Amino acid sequence: MTPLAPFKGMMRSILLLLLVVSSPTRGSLSVNIDDVGGTTTVNVSGHMNDNALYFARVSFVNSPGGDAGMLPSQGILQAGPQNGAGNQGDFYRITGPSNFGSAVVTYYSGYRGREQTIAIRGSEGRLFLDNTAQVFTTTQITNVYPGKSIAALGLTPGIYTWWTDGGIGRPTDSITLVIGVPLAPVVSAVPSTISVQLSWTIPQNNGSPITGYQVQYRLPGGTFQPVPFSGTGTSTTVSGLNPSTNYEFGVTAVNARGPGQLGTVQTSTLPLPTPSGPSAPSNITVTPGISSVAVGFTASTGAAPISYTAACLSSSPTSIIALTGPASPIVLTSAIAGAAYSCNVDATNTSGTTAGLPTSYTVIPTYDAPQVTAAPGLASAILYWTSIAGATGYQVQYRLQGAGSWTPSSFTGTGTTTTINNLIPGSLYEFSVAGQNNVPYTGPQGLATAGK
């Protein structure tokens, strides 16, 4: 080993370290084409790494270094690094779609016999974006084609992306071309334990109105799953998620030309709170009575003693009735006849209070006693009664006057008259009619007496 060998090894290590530290980040160039009112506008923006993407050529009217009047379908999009001599050689490998319109061709070939290049051009040759911008850092260029639509220019709406291999020690850069479909919306997320509230901005539609949105989500690195969504609203809730989990959400605007760019956001759902009281009461039921509500439930588990508070809310008119008890059911009085109540039950012990899930609304009956009259016959009686609003049927009964039990008649329906046959001639009878509904509930009785 020579005396200089260790220093040579050290120099190689330092050089390698410098190459790693100074490696550039991935760059990208974006080309957006829209048409509004029959006029097409092309906007170019983005960042490219020097020597990773050497230049980009897109056909523009009166662009520096190009011919006036050329159309996008007649131009060229070309990328690659410059060679040591400073000219447009030594292109690295580039991959991507083969065309983006009826009059456009993508070809991969050597430039001056060098490696592959991407060039998208038509029959009228190539057009330089800027002949002096040999190394892009940032660029923003806008050109307009008055009176020419995207279709008239021979362009096919969609999203097209090309990738270039920047070579050893250089990142993979990209060129993205968006034609006539919406740009990416800006998506925001508000998480809870098992759901995330998404909202997004209305993106540029690129000349065709937005007709809807595609919403999806996934675990990072996984496959996107669709979220049911319809309409042109700009918010939705994604439910059924796992607590304390990181998710990625995506929203794509759609117009008549197709789906646009994907806008994404990542967020983590919140952890479940640490239980501090008894378990929640379950299987909560509501049974209406005469100006009352009986609230039933399955008891909670937890440290005894556990007390339960049943509370019922009426939306119209607004009122709340509540009562605390040791077990199910809890009967709340002073309910408003005709009002609809939603009820819930809280379980409480020395560690805290836990609420159950509110029930759907249940209507308290409003029935009064019908007015009943009876016209006696030889062995029968014809009954008449006033109708009760909201009744879905009537309970009709009869008995000998002074007898203990009632005999139900065969009457059904919502009519207000019936005939009771097979009575004992010369006997006094009592008749009872009460309104019913589907809860089930039977209202107050209306009484009448008849006989000979």
C-alpha cells in the first residue's frame, strides 16, 4: 500500500458524501390547457432539476424560438439534460403516453444519436418554449389561442404524465399535461374517532362545468376505496373508520369530459375516550300512554350503585320531561298529547355518567272518549259514535248491565256505526267504544245503555 492510498479512499468517501448530500429533489413541470368561451389558454408552471430535465418544448403562438401560429397539436414537448458541450444532447430515458390528440404523436428516439427523448409533435415541426431557458428552476408561461376550442385544436381531454430518469444520483422528474378536465380541489379534513368530515374547494373546471365529485379513501400506501357521494356539494362525512388510524382521502372533480386531477389530504382519526362511568344503557324503548311515556332499557354494567335518568324531548312544541329512577322502566308523566318525543337514558355512578343512544320520535296519543248512542231493537242494538281524529280503528264491547266482564264485538275498521246482534230481549245492555292506534294504544271509553 502506498502512503497516499488511505487519502484516496478518504477522498472517495468525501466525494460520495457530497454526491448524496447535494442530490436534488424531484422536480415537475405542469401544463394546463382549458377553453372558456371558445378560446383555449395554455399555462405552463413548475420546477425542473438542472440536468435532469434540460428543456421543455410546447407549441405556443409567438413563443420565443418558435414559429408564430403553431397549435398544440402541431408542436413538440421535449425534455432531457444538456451534455457537457452545452447543447441539447445526452437525453435520459423518458416514458409516458403515446399521444394526447388526433393530430399528435409521441416518439422516443435519440437526439443527435444520444439516448431516448420524448417529443410530441405534429406535421408542422417543432416549437421551442424558450430557446434561452436551457436549465429550468421555475417557470410560468401563459399563451392564448383566441377562437379555438380544445376540440378544434385536435386535443383529447384527459391527464397525461411523462417521467424522466435523471440518471445516476438524479431524481425522477415529471411533466404533467391536463387538457379540459378539472384541476385538483384543495381538500381539508376534520377527524373524529370513527369518522372524518371532508370539505373541498371548487377547482378550475377548464371550460366544462363540474357535474359531480368522486370521493375515496385508503390507508397510506393501500388501494383507494370509493365513498358513496352524489351531487355537486363540497363536503361529506366518511364513516366506519378505525380510531387512532392514519388515512388518506382523495377528491376528484368530474365534468362532461371526464374526471380531473386528484386532490388529497391525510389525517388521523382520534383515539377513543377512556371510559369514566358505567356502560351506556342499551335497547332503549318508548311506550306512550295517556299523557305519559314509559322508557324501557337494558341496565348498564359498572360499579354499583347505578342510577338512571330518562329524559324525553319534544320538538314541537319544544319541551323536556325527565325523571331519575333505579331501574327500567321509568314512567314520565305530564307528556303533551299529540306531541312527538325522542327519549334517552343516562347511567350514573360515582365514576361518571354515560349516555345511551336517543330513540326515534314517538307520538303521544290525543284521543278523547267518543260520544256513543244506542238504538235498541228486539234482540239487537245499533250503535253510533263520534269519530276520533287520528284513530286507526275502534274497540267496540258490550255487556249486560252490572256484569263484570266485557264481550268484544267483531267490528273492524274506522267506521262510526255497527249493529250488535243476538242480545237477550227485554234486557239492559251497556256498550263501550274506544279509539285505537298502531302504537298500540286504546283511548278512553265512551259508554251508552240500551234495552227493553
